[in-house]
Amino acid sequence: EPEVTQTPSHQVTQMGQEVILRCVPISNHLYFYWYRQILGQKVEFLVSFYNNEISEKSEIFDDQFSVERPDGSNFTLKIRSTKLEDSAMYFCASQTAIYEQYFGPGTRLTVT
Amino acid sequence: KNEVEQSPQNLTAQEGEFITINCSYSVGISALHWLQQHPGGGIVSLFMLSSGKKKHGRLIATINIQEKHSSLHITASHPRDSAVYICAVSIYGGSQGNLIFGKGTKLSVKP
């Protein structure tokens, strides 16, 4: 069965550093999303991406965040200057038009 | 304010029991999702529904749009069903992936 993959599984970084989280969505999917889950809290929507551009973003997704689909397969989330409060599990998901989303296994980001 | 409320927060059941998890929402939606989050953190989509009822194996999901309520049922529960079950909704008029998530229901099924 096709699956969404994410790398790395765990990233430790120092405050102020840039991080790039990578995702490989399912190949024929058209819609791509990033979510985050701070430890012990509920999952939160960050951004949706369709047709090579952001279609919607949440208040969390400020200027420190950016997304790209650089080569038609990878889908990346960049955090420009990490803060302690960025520590969370980040999930990528992809979807065809009308069916359920497929989630990746997540990247645990720890900012120290 | 919580736009998606789940109950109960925690649920312990004996193997074989019939389980119901409830979800209420306060916004207009285009779809409702039931997700399963494993202890390791991974999320699996169980159902996406906008009306009626869906069944997959021992899992059944129902939605009542007028009452803004959905239920997830597990028949003949098994210890491997132990996980956090999350209800999430797509707001009507928003992008499909702009989901509002509930806090989840932690289910533990004892052998």
C-alpha cells in the first residue's frame, strides 16, 4: 500500500537555527498538508498546498514558516529561526480530491 | 472555545465489549474525519464522512448533520484497538485539509 514518508524521524536543533522537515507524499495525490502536535495537546493545522501554492494557512504559520515542493515529489516545511515553542511532532499528509488523507509517521522536532 | 468536543476523554474496556466514542461540533462542516493515533504517534485515517454511516471491518462511523454529532463504534473490541481516537472536521468553505481537531479519546482495551 502506498504511504507518506517523512524524514528525519527526530530532529534536535538549537534555538535560532533553521530546520527543514521533509515529506514524500503519495505520488498521485494533489493536496498536501502540514500539521503539528505539541506534546500532550491536540493536533493543529498549519498549511495546505495545492497546485504549487499555499491554498490556506493558519495563524500559527507565520513568516518563520515556509513550504515548498521543489522537485515534484518532496514537500518540505522550513522553519527559519526555531523557537523553544516550535518543539512538537510535525505531520505531513496528502490527499486525492475526495478521499481520506494519508498521514506520514511524523517528525519529532526538539528545540533546545 | 472548543469547536470539536469528544467524549469520553478516556475509556477503558474489556476485550469483546462494544465501544462508542462521541464527537460534537459547533461549526458548519464539509466533512468529518475519524483518525487513530497509535502510541508511537503515527496517525491513520479511519473514515471521512459527510452524511450517513460508513463501516470498515469492526468499525462503524455515523454522522447526524442536523444535530452536529458523530459517533465511532468499535464492535468486539480487542487490545490492539488501544489507541487515541481523534475526531476532526473540515470547515465548510475552507480547504479540505484545514481540519479542526478534537482532543482525542484514549481507549484502552484490556484482555
